[in-house]
Amino acid sequence: MANFSTSDAKELRVGADFVLSDVDPGSTPNFKGDRDKLRKEFSEIDEELSELQEMLYANGRVSADTGAVLLVLQGMDTAGKGGVVRHVLGLVDPQGVDLASFGKPTEEELAHDFLWRIRKKLPRPGRIGVFDRSHYEDVLIHRVHGLSYADEIERRYGAIVDFERELVESGVRIVKVMLHISPEFQRENLEERLDRADKHWKYNPGDVTERGYWAEYQEAYEIALRRTSTEHAPWYCVPGDDKPYARMVVKYLLLDALRSMDLDWPEPDFDVDAEKRRLAES
Amino acid sequence: MANFSTSDAKELRVGADFVLSDVDPGSTPNFKGDRDKLRKEFSEIDEELSELQEMLYANGRVSADTGAVLLVLQGMDTAGKGGVVRHVLGLVDPQGVDLASFGKPTEEELAHDFLWRIRKKLPRPGRIGVFDRSHYEDVLIHRVHGLSYADEIERRYGAIVDFERELVESGVRIVKVMLHISPEFQRENLEERLDRADKHWKYNPGDVTERGYWAEYQEAYEIALRRTSTEHAPWYCVPGDDKPYARMVVKYLLLDALRSMDLDWPEPDFDVDAEKRRLAES
């Protein structure tokens, strides 16, 4: 019996009555093995994930109608978004991954609707897109610091739901993950960044400033997740203090998304036997 | 004693008197171990490569003056360019890699100088850029099929040398690799693509057509490599029939480029002790 499954991962789904504080960042829900074995667990599905990714890419190469997968990663600073990119996406073919990270918007981006810069970075057909932060920043940091009026933020929840429905209808499977860490875990991570010369570059004094708004961020997350966890694009709130656990869950969620696409190798658009003869004569 | 080194890799450098047919695609120059051990050999430098890549990325994050690495991959169809991307670049952080592949140019691209689309895909500071095919197509396929006039192709060799010098002066280390395979090896690869349903998508009838111009391509490569293998941006002609060997060589060349940048972790632009106090109080 496996120690974890796609169904286990999907139970972390956010519902309409979601309460963020009910999720313990240090827990490892549904994982039935030893924590020490997490790394092993993690590798057992690598091959299937990699094969399905290649199949998706193959389909994208022969038809522009091929769908895509979009992984949206959100979480407080040091929540492990970069680690997920490195350890989970690092296992599939880099050519099949469209990575985008969204920092402070430029002046040009600010002059447009908040989804403008997001649309430009959507994954190409056959690709797995990854958003390291996303359009959700526009209802998170904007709410916490009042960067937008309340009614504009209110409008955005609906705009996001509509936008994501449009994506899903165009063939994109959306996997939205909040990596949920504790303030204690963040403190440890920030301490490590200050203690080690090879980690200083990851430290930003602004992170401690933002840390002062922990409760406000938790509230903004809870509201955003409730309002935008839909049938077509549900949120998953993944406990993040145990990094191998969180990475494993994301991997199973990606696997589930890929499986749900019912992929197969594309049919050749040429006569295989005729080509074999041509090749033999070449 | 190691079975391979960066100096060994650099001996594959193309000189002014380069003769392509002198390079045996099935050979493994300078490799002193068993071929069976190539995979192991390959992994011994993974950690250093990965650390230097992270250091490069770290510098890019704190300063836009940081250089970059640009790996240019060329070779006949099935030469293993995609495998290099997957197996060599797949080992470093995907966030630090800027991948670009150059297929048939679009109408818009054709309306511009041949370097226009290339410039748009140059790696960002702190990144390792990878070109799967490149501006060299404009002196290779163009020469073989007469897609441009002879004097325009002549002009391009010089334009490429100038362009690459400009890049190097701006801080980009260029690593240019021709994966040199034999026509027999290509036949095996194409046969495999036709024999296996999971490989059909990689097959293109045009590949067999191009195969008919083998000698012309070899000549075009020889001329292009001779004309553009400069002090600042030398070419390396890497035997490609033994895939683990070729991938190992590329890895050592990348390692050499990264080492030559004399990287170090960037100095913090904040007061570490003051930040430790701020964090402790947060």
C-alpha cells in the first residue's frame, strides 16, 4: 500500500468554509509513512510524471489545440516556492516548462489591468507553466497595504474567477497551491539567510517588515482562497513547514492534473512504412 | 586522478585549420576511464556546477552588471541537443536557465536582420542561456539551400564575430558546441523514432530530406566553425555518437566558463547584525 496518493493530495482542497488557522503548517496530512521516507516516496512517481510531461509536450508540438498545465504557487516569504520549482519541476524536461515569476510591477504593467502581465506569461500549448507568485498578489499585498481601493479588490476576486474559467475552457488545467508556513518556521529560514554568507543574497530587509503584517496576510489569504477556490480551479492549502512533504504534495497534484488530461502519444501525420523505406534508401 | 577535466574538454577547440572529417563522431577524446563509467564521471562535478550557477544567479539578483553564460548548441537532426538540455541543464535550478530554440523564422523575423530574433532571446544577467540552434542556422541551412546570396552569407560570418565580441565585452561567456554525429548514428536515431510509437512525434519527414544534403552540411559546418571560432568565442567540436560522452564534455565546458567568471557570493547591501536584531524582535 502506498504511503500517499493523488486522492490524499486532493483532500487538501480549499472549500467555501475554509479556515486557514485550522491548517497546521507543521502537519503532514494523509501521509502514512515515516517522515524519513518522504524523499523516497517522492521519487516513486517521478517516472510517470516525466513521461506524462513528455506526452503533453509531444502533443503540443503537433497541435496548437493541446492544453497546458498551470501551477500557481503562493506563500509567505521563505515558504518554499523556489524549492518546489527546483525540486519538482527540475525533474521534468526544462524545454517543457514555462516559468514566470511576478515581482513588483513595472510602470508599464501598472498602467494596464492587473491581469495584463499575467496573460503575457501563460504557458504555451503542451507546456507546464509555473507562476512563482501570480495575479493573487493583487488581492493579497494590495489588501494588506491598501494599494488598491476595497471595491477594486472586490472586483478582482470575480475577475480572477472569470479569467481562470476562461483558461480552463481553453484547455489549461490550473493547480493552485498555497504553501502554508508558520511564523516560527519563517523566522528560522530568515535566520539561516542572515547566518550564512551563501544565503545573504536571498535576504531582503523588506521581508522582516512584511513579517510584521503576518495576521493581515493570513486574513487576506483566507479570504482570497475562499473566494477563488472554484470547481474549475480549486486551491490547495499545503502545510509547508516540512519541505519534503510540501514538495511531494505538489508533485502528486501535478500528476493528477496530467493524468486527468487523458494523454496519449500523438498519431503520426505521415506514413510510417513509407518513411521507413525513404530512410532505408537515404 | 580524474578521468576527465576542463582542460581535456577545451582541447576539442576548433582552430583556424580545422578539418571536420578529422573528428571521429564515435570517438571519446581524452576520456581516460571505461565508457561504462561515463555516467558516474558525469555526476562528480554536478555539485560544483550547481553551486556556481546559484552564485551566478545570486549576483544577477543584486546587480544588473552581472554577466551571463550563453551555451550555443548546433548539430544535425538527432545530434542530441535536446538531451544536453535535459541532462546537463536539467541539473541546475530551472529559474537560472533562459532557454531559447530557433526554428523556421516567422515573417516578422524575416523582415529583420538575422540577428534581430537572436538578440531578443539573450540570457538575462546571472542566467545561463541556452540556444537550441541559433544564428548559425543563417550560415548553415542558408548556405546549403541557397536561401541567401553568397555575399550575404559572407557578410554574416563577420557580423557574427562582431556580435559575439560585443556580447563577450558586455560580460557574456559564450560556449559554442557542435555535436558532431555520423550519418550511421543519425540513421539509427531516425529508425528508432519510426519504430516506437512514443517517438513518432519527434520524427519529421523533412529530416530524411535534409539527410540527403549531408556532405553539403558538413562543408557548411566546417567553414562556419573555422570562420567564427575566435579567441573570445571559440567553437568546440564534440563527438556525438556516444551521448554520455558528449553530455559530459558540455558539462565540463560550462563548468570552465563558470569558473572563469571568478564568482563569489555577493556582499550584503544591508547591515547583517542590525537585521538579526530586527528579526529577533519581529
